[in-house]
Amino acid sequence: MQTIFMTGGAGFIGSHVAERLLARGDRVVVYDNFTTGTAANIPAGAEAIEGDIRDKANVQQAVAETKPDGVIHLAAQSKVGPSLEQPDMDLEINILGTVHLLEAAKANDVPRFISASSAAVYGHAGQLPIDETSATEPLSPYGTSKLAAEQYIQSYARLYPIRTAALRFANVYGPRQTVETEAGVITIFCEALLAGKQPLIQGDGEQTRDFVYVEDVAEAVITAFDHETVSGVYNVSSETQTSINELLKELSHAANREFNPQYGAPRTGDIRHSYLSSVKLRQTAGWKPKVALAEGLQRTMDYYKA
């Protein structure tokens, strides 16, 4: 049995990761401030500590008392809009909070540190699919802060005896996602369709995204945690390019309801096309996505119907 200290474990992705770790017999200590996550998301058997990664002393104490075999860092400010409105807040959470965790891991001889990053670090793609060698030119403070956090994570791996990896998630979706999350467009559309409302598409709907199911992402996180060969940065994606218009058609089929979407102005700082290659993680550790978009959307729609 291993002990894992997990930030953001009460959130969308974290709760799925925690479930899988507990199912295989690991001890999971969730550290969360419950700003976006909820206590109801924490699976039975996990321990919970209420705290904020911006509180250095509290982070140090929590890690010291937990004595973990590794850290899985999923807590973040994960929205473009707030990062534009409050870039200092975005910086404090995504960069300073990450440094606090790295310092706590170093002080307590924690050998593994796996962190969530984002496809937002790339900005507009010059060539698709995007791989880990593509240029990183983020379009928002959010993407900038995630890229800076990656650099800190990698520098600690070079300086200290700690294996680190940053996983650049594509657009994650699935059960327990909230409309407040940056990639929550699927949840927003599900709720609108089930309520008989017409979804609003920001832009012309031809912008594309790489939607990856949350269970596949949870498996990627655990794969990175387990495999000693995984270090550096890795994309986690479905390797499938889907337009927002195509997405709505699939969701309409899953909901068995017709729709006539409304179109609005595109969001500031929005990326036009995003489609990632996850070949590196597949070749390094054998991970690959298993849930096709149609199946994942049906599971998600069924969750919100219940």
C-alpha cells in the first residue's frame, strides 16, 4: 500500500483518480479548499484535509504529517476568464501554490510528484497534432501560469532527488464535471439539452477541441505516478479533433433531442484549434485512451439524466 497526497481530490478529475487509487488498496489523503470541489465527490475511504495550496505553512504541515510516497497535484485555477480578470490570483494558485507543494515534497523526501498541466500552454497551433516539442505560446495568463509551473516542476527534478511529470490535459469531460470548469462546455450543453433549452455556442462552432474522457485521464495520472520512466511533460488526449458543432450533434443523439443552437461572439483568448498527440506517453508507459467520444458522451448524458 502506498500513501498518496492529492491536491484537488474533491474536484472533477481528482475524485476519479482517488477512486482508482483506493480500489487498488492505496491510502489517499485529499488536500482541498472546496472552492470548486465538494466533499460529496471524495470517495469513501479517502482521508480529507481542508486547506489551500497558497498557505505555505499549512501545506508543509499537511505533507509532513501524511508522509506520502508521492504527490499528485491537481488543484488549480483552471479558467481563462478569471485569469484575465485577476492574473495575480491565477499566479498565486498555479505558480506559488505549486512551489509550496514542491518545497514540501523536497523537505519531506517525497520521491514522486505528478502534476496536471494543460493544452493551454501551446496557444495557437502551428501544426496539428500538437506534440510535446511544439512551440509553447500561451494566449492567456492561465496558460502562462501553467507553463511556468511546469518549469518549476522540471527544475526541482533536475536539482533534487524527485521524479516529476506534468501532464498536459486536452479538454477533459465526464461525470461530476461542473459548468464552472474551463472545459465544461459538454456539461453546459448536457444541462441545456435536458432542460429543453437551446445551447449557446461562442463563435461559429467550427473551432475544434480534443475531448478526452475523465476515466482515461485518471488512468493516465496513475500510469505516470507508477512508471519510473515517466518524467518531463506529456500530452494526455484522445488524439481526435472534434468541432463544437460536431460535438453538439453527438450530444443531441445521446439525449435523443433536437437542437437549434444560438451563436455568440467568440471568447477573448480562446484557441481556434487544439488537437494533441499522446504518442509520447503511449510509447513511454503504454497508456492510451480507451473511451471513444460517442461512448463517453452517452455515459456523461446518462449521468446528468439520473
